[in-house]
Amino acid sequence: MLNRDIIQNTGFRNTTTADAVTGFQLEVRNPNYRGIASSLVDGVSVTVGGHTWTHEETTVVLQGREFGLAELRASTGHRWPLTETMTVKVPLPGGLPAGVHVVAVDIRLRAPYFPIEFQPNVTHAERAVTLVDPVASPAFQYGVSTYSYTDDMYTLLTLEDALAEVADLGATGIEILGEANVPGYPNPSTAWIDDWHALVAKHRLTPTNFGSWIDSRMWLDRDLTAKEGAEQLARDINLAATLGFSFVRPKIGVISLDLVPHPIWDEAVARCLDLAAEKNIIIAPEIHSPTPIRHEVVDGYLEFIDRTGTKNFGLLIDTGIFMTKSAFQGWDLSGTPASEEEIPPPLRALKVPASDLVDIMKHVVFIQAKFYEVDEHLTDPHIPWREVFNVLKQQGYTGYLSSEYEGPRQPYRGIEQVRRQHAMFHQLERELS
Amino acid sequence: MLNRDIIQNTGFRNTTTADAVTGFQLEVRNPNYRGIASSLVDGVSVTVGGHTWTHEETTVVLQGREFGLAELRASTGHRWPLTETMTVKVPLPGGLPAGVHVVAVDIRLRAPYFPIEFQPNVTHAERAVTLVDPVASPAFQYGVSTYSYTDDMYTLLTLEDALAEVADLGATGIEILGEANVPGYPNPSTAWIDDWHALVAKHRLTPTNFGSWIDSRMWLDRDLTAKEGAEQLARDINLAATLGFSFVRPKIGVISLDLVPHPIWDEAVARCLDLAAEKNIIIAPEIHSPTPIRHEVVDGYLEFIDRTGTKNFGLLIDTGIFMTKSAFQGWDLSGTPASEEEIPPPLRALKVPASDLVDIMKHVVFIQAKFYEVDEHLTDPHIPWREVFNVLKQQGYTGYLSSEYEGPRQPYRGIEQVRRQHAMFHQLERELS
């Protein structure tokens, strides 16, 4: 589906030739209630950073063809359907800097059924959108979890929309949640499996981590047995492998306030190690706030690796553990900051030093780049990314950072926040290289 | 796509057996970020009009199967995917009265990966939604134009979503805009044409009116010739007939502030009369504010009918002409009422008496039930529907009233406003029968 805002997030980028950055472009949806012939599109003016490019200076692309204003006015046989965005191209040698820009457009459309005195109809739209400019050879790989788009998935975004957006912002990895994004889970149709492979190929994405659950408290009267837990995990290992994923994160039911996993976890995972080896899957439970790195839960996982000698089990770090400032300010961002007691434990500043990673780094296989906010200056007020990046680089980590936006869920906010996070990551890459 | 609100508009209705109204039901989307096993759904409580039905008193339907609370808790093999709504059924002999209700739900879900002390997670949602209760043998036929859902189409709603909603509120007619809702217009694929027929059959809808344009000012340097105008109209008559429509409304370019159509209209329409007869299409230009019924434009159309003796041309009434109060209050409803001079002419109270219909009634073939607001008491502050209905009944009109919501375009507002309008129409039907 298109973004309901006229100015779309997806597609805002600099334009280049072989040897130069020539300008920038953005996508707008048709503000009319019908599609129209291209000759009735009378150009678009664009304002960014106090400079305006008039409707005579920009060009537009409709259905694959680029038009200047005179060409638009004289055009025949071309259209701007409601279901397609129009690309607006702005000449600007060097392009725009990466980051958040307030972009304004005036879209001029002519409607013969209105008196000529009122023509063209001009639709003004204005919006802060983020231009991401990925570095050519980053130290880490970047991905996005569909979790970032919670509440927008299946209401505003199809799975394909989400994948297109992830690819558009320059990420290469796609992380999904099994029982969220696989229709007919746990038994998707073969047609859907084929569609999935076609979709990731089209958007040049690599399936990374497959979110899985071992629902130890499925029923009120008894817990899952280890055998049942293993069956849930094996089911997802098979499905993840079929879909081309490399990691499976089992979210294991807990038995305490500090998230000690149900004791079945050990046997449930052990029963799946041969299958994981066969399917080239690494099982990776997450280290998630309020559990720090130096904790019996992590010790238990490390002991498991030692004991079994497995190569198919590793640690997944959720970067929420590094928070130096609590994140909860009321989910709608309008509330006053809550007192520390009101803040749910996983959102409190756990303040794990990034240097705590060093001891466990050889077992860290995946990082969920959990975050709650990146502001318009590309600053994250909660998580000390520079420290985290420094340790990861120093330790030679070359795996994925997979965005997990978990802040307020206003429509489209997750999309914009993930774009900001990636713009910030690439800025850090440039600074630290 | 699902409504982003937890409580959906579509599906709110009374439940019946063969001889009684037994309660009501509504649809909710899954407030979690993943789908879950049905045993982790711990029921839903519902509050309407000060009365609460607890999670032990309601039942839910997941994937076609109805569950009480104990059955839910013990269930295996059933799920609540993110992509599907859950039906919540509430026992209430006699059901709810038609109209707007503030409905609140508390959806209880269990998450084994959260400490048991915090379980179940309860999601509270509250929303004013409209229950429509169509009369069994209405005097008129009711339809909806996709125009009502402008800005929501292709951003929040697929065409199928729109058709499902139209069917859900009890309407039988679907009106579309050609160059808006036909992918690949003017040449949709045969696959899409097949899909369209399957879609209207599935939702038991009758295609009514096909919105068309004669874009007289396609280019700045010259107007369309009558022959070119006829080609645009013929193209749409053919397409409308292929899709099963009975009416084609050409929106003709105008040459004056009071919307006098371009003089090519006469020859352009005349050239299409044989085709329209062959295809069983009635061409019906709209009488639209600020043009009243007693006006040279209407006289011209009547003269055309007299002169040609055609049965394939009639009048379409847009009910905006009957407004007794101007509609413009700032499109976001937050502005102070504009002065009359600021109000665009079509939104000013034209105050055409409904009795003016009498003289032209034998040529009125279709009515677009244009409106800007129906309030929570099912009152339209702008249009005197009782008078309009009285004249239409007295004149023996049995055709369609096809909703054209044209008020503020906040997300999902059009859906809710059309539901209110239909609830109001059925209330009027009962009062006047």
C-alpha cells in the first residue's frame, strides 16, 4: 500500500551518474481522487532547507518515463494512476546530506471539470523524511526486523511493502517473526514459499533471523515438556531453513522476574542440535534487558556450548541492555516522563558497559539493534552507539545489526525511525573508519 | 488490509437465529506483534452503554470455530494470526439498537516469555462504531461510491477491502471511478476483469455507476474536439459494460463558474447513443452544486432528451444541491467556520427545494447521496434527507442512492461516516414506511 501521506518515505534519495551526485529525488502519491492523464499534471515544486525548485526546474517520472514541464503538458497516452507514485527529480550537484530533511512539495494538477479560474489545483504537502546514504564498504552488515513495523504490518503495510522499504533504505538483511509474517504458519502453502523466495530475490535481501517461540506456558494447567518444546523449535528450524534463514531465535518462556528461562530449554535445544546442523541453522536465544551479560542466564548458555561442543548455538544480543537512559515517556510521546518505578523493567536503563561484550564476543552470532528513538539530529538519547560500535569493530564483528524499533507506534513512525537509525549507523561508520 | 484501530468498523452487527435477535458481535485485530496459539487468548470483555460482559460471558470465533473461555484455554492446533480478525460475540436478547455506539474491549493475551506476575497482558481499546440494521424491504436501493473512501483507497484499503465494507453495511450497489479503481485503465488485463466479476459476485454487489471524464482541457493549447470527447466517452461505455455497470457518468469539462459544460458535450454524447443502447448503458451527467435543478444546464439536457428521443441518457442528481447549511468548516473539522465568501461554491448551501425534483423526476436515473457529515445521533446537519426521501417516495423513485462522502479525510473517517449515513437512511425508511 502507499503511504497515506502525500510524500512517501520510501524512495527519498540522492541521484547519481557514473561519477557524480547530480541531485535528489522523492516519491509522491497522487493527491487527486482519480488517476489522470499526464498532460493534466502541471509539474511539482519542491522546497528543502529554504531553497525552492519551481515546477519548471524539476522533472517527474511517470510509468517509467521522465518528463520536463513542457513535455508533460504536451504528452499523450501517459497517465498517473492512483496506485502508483510519481518520482520528482530535483537537480542539485552534490545532492543532499544524509539525515532528516523537512521536504515540502506543491503538486499542480489541472481539472477540466473545475472552472479555469481555479486552475491548476495545487496540493501542498510537507513532511520530515530521512535520506539514507549507505557507506560502500561498511564494517558490519545491516538488516531490519519486521518487528520495527509492529501495528503497521497488515494494516498499512503488506509484507512486500515492508521488504521494499528495507531494501530502499540500503539494508541487506531481513529478519521476520515466524508466527507473524508467514501466512498459514506453521504450514505455509508451497505457493507462498515460492513467493517468499521471489520476493527476497527481487529486493536483493538476505533472510537473517527467524523469530521463534517456545511457549512453555501454552496451557494453564501444565507446562510444556522438553519434548514438546523441542517439537516447537524443530518445527521452526525446518520452516526457517525452507525460507533461507541462517538464525533461529527461540523466545523461551521464563520462570522469574529476571527472565530465567524455563528449565526445559536445555533439553529442548539439545534435541534440536542435529537438525540445526543439518539445516545450517544457528539457534540463538537473545540476551534481553533486564538480563545483563554478566548473569546466570548467559552463564548457562555458555556452559551449554562448552558441554555440547555445538557450532549451532550462539548468543543474540539485544542492544536494549546498553541503554544509559530509560526509554519510557508514555507510549504516545506526549506524557511526562514516568517515575522509574512506573517504567517496565525492560525499558529501564540497564547500563551494561559495551566492554562487557568482550568476554562473550566469540559466541555472539547476531545483534538486534533495539532502539526507542533517533531524533532529527540522528542522535539516539538512550543507547551509546559509538561505544557499542567501537567494541564491535575492535572485536572484529562482521555480522548483522538488525533494527528492532520498539518506540511509540504511531502510523508510519517505525518506518521513519528505522531510516533515521540507519542514517545514524552509516554516519558512525564514516566517523570510525 | 485490517483497520489500524483494534476495533474494526467492518463486522459490527447484531446476531440472529431464525426467529430472534440474540446479541451482537464485533471484529478485533490481534493487538500483539505476533500471531498466537488460541490457548494463549484468555478471552475478551466488552463494554457498551455502561454494561460490561466479562471475558467469561463472551465467546470468540477464531478461524471459523467458536470458543468459550474454558474451550479457548484448553484448545490445541488453533491460532489467531496477525492477518485475521477475531469475532467477539456478546449475548444480548434483542441486540443493540442501530446507530453509533462507543464500544470498549479488553483483550487478554498470555505471553509465556513475560514473567507470570504480569499475565495476562490486557489491551484496552475503545472506539465509536456504527451498527447498521437494514430494513427488509426498503423503498430505495442503497449503494456506495468508492469516492467516499478517497485518500484511504490504496493507502489503507484495497479495492476488495472497500467492496467488503460496502457489502458489510448492507448496501447492494457499488459505484466506482474508472480512472481510479481499474488497474491499467483504460485497458485492464483480462485477468483483472475476471477478478472484478468474482469480487462483486463474492460480495453480492451490483455494479451501478461508472465515473467517467470528458477532459475537454486535456492540453493547454487547444480543447478536445467533439470527436475526441466522444472517443473518451465511448471508451468508458465499453469498459463499464464489460464490468457489468448500468450507468456511466461523464464529468464534462466546464466553461463557466456555474459549471456550464463545454459545448462539445452535445455532439460527444450524441455520437455515443447507439453504443450506449447496444451496451445497455444509460449516460447520466450529474446535476451538481452550484448548478441548481432550475438552470440552463438542466434545460439543455432535457432538450437533448426531447430532441434525440433517447432512452440512454438521463439525469444524475448529486444531493449536495439540497444543502440548507454550508458544509465548510475547515477540512480538519478543527477550524472555525469559514465566512461564506471563503467557502468553495459547491460547498455553500444552495438550498434547492426537494420539490424541484418533481418536474424532472421522470428523467432522474441515479442519485449520488453526497454528504459531509452525519453526527453521532444520526443527524445530517447539512442536507434535509426527510424532505428528499418524501419527494422521492411520492414520485415512485426505486433507484439507487449511492453514498458520496465528501467531508474531512482523516483515516477511516469515510468508512464510519458512510455507515452512519446508511444507519440514518434505514431509520428514515422505517419512519416513512
